[in-house]
Amino acid sequence: MKIIDVSYHNGDIDWQKIKASGIDGVIIRAGYGKYTYQKDRCFEKNYSNAKANNLYVGAYWYSYAENTTDARSEALAFLEVIKNKTFELPLYFDIEEQKQVKLGKTACTAIAKAFCETIENAGYFCGVYSYDSFFTTNFDSTIPEKYSLWIARVDGKKPQSCNVYDMWQYSWKEKFPGNSCDFDISECYKNFPEIIKNACLNGFKKFDTYKITAEINNIDISKADKIKAVCLGFGMTVKQAKE
């Protein structure tokens, strides 16, 4: 699947032309930092328009966390912003600040876990986004083992830091008709919509199922055949017998 990611930096987006260009889904920035007032000012508009154009939707939260307490606060703000919405794609923790790089591997691993665990405990499918080398310098092996990875590398080479990743952001300069700005674009290798819906995550609920048993007596063969054909069309099991 082809996935773009957007924020208020993209301005007004012609979503119909995005969809017509063969894009399958979008990861929308919901916000950044520890507070709900840091919600992306175009999040609601981008979410509504993406859904209206039948695109798969995910979201990300940009992190400034320098410890696990901050990370949990960021996750709680994220959850409040996305409340009562559904997402066919994962929710991603975006960690890439230089002040976070300086914290080192142990601290960044703990920060990512604290954020993602908070999101997962609320019933969402969570992943981690960063640039390629960050996954080597600032995460231990538990991050790729436990979470979906979305890796940015735009020099024409595939990510080198991890052998297993679900999305590769390969360009920050994708153009689409009717849109003047550049877009980030990624290749998605996993069927997240099916996985997430089947697991009843990201706001999707399990539907109740019902069993219907029907019996009709005293009808002639022509009517019986017609009723049988209709029932089979609904996927029903039909037993027809002469009285």
C-alpha cells in the first residue's frame, strides 16, 4: 500500500486527487508534546476529509519526551485527541529530536516503551517511527521485537538498521496533482486494516452475530425452489424435504 503522512504544514489538501493518484492511506499528525492544546490544528479537518475519500487512516504523535513520565503524558494527550475516532492504520510514536538522541539507548528504549504501552493498554495498535540510524543508536532489540516499525530513509536505499519493518518512508518530496506542497510517502508492507479490525483495535468494535432458523410448511415445489434460492443467496443452509 502507498501511504502518505500529513500535518498542518501541508496546508489545504485536495483529497480527491490524492485518492485518484493511487494513495491507499494516510498517517495524520494528531499533535505533539504533553498537552492536548498541542493538537495539530488541521487534525480534525484532515481526518474527516481522509475518511470521506475512503482512505485508510492512522495517526502519529511527535515526541519531545526526555523521560518515561513525559512519554506517558504525551500518550495520554494523544489518546484524548483521538477519542471516539477509528483508525485502520497504527498509531505511531514519532521520536527523533536531537535532545532525545543524546539520552542514549537505555533511556530512549524506556521512553518508547512507556508511550507505546500506554497506547496499547487503551486498546490501540501502536508502533514507532524514526529515521533509520536512530533504531541502531537509540533503541535496543526489544523495540523491533515488540512494535511495528515505520522507518524513514530517503536516499534511495532501503532501511539498514532493522531487517524487519512494516513501513518505509522513502521520500519527503512526493508531488500530487492539485496540491502545491511536497508530501512524505511510504510503502506499507502489512495489511493493517484487516489485522486491526479483526482484533477489534483502534476504535473498531466486534459485531454481534445471530443465528436464524426458519421453517415453511405446506408450499408447492415451485415456491419451495424460489424460497430456497433466496435463502442460499443470503448464505443460509437450506434443507428441503417432501412432507
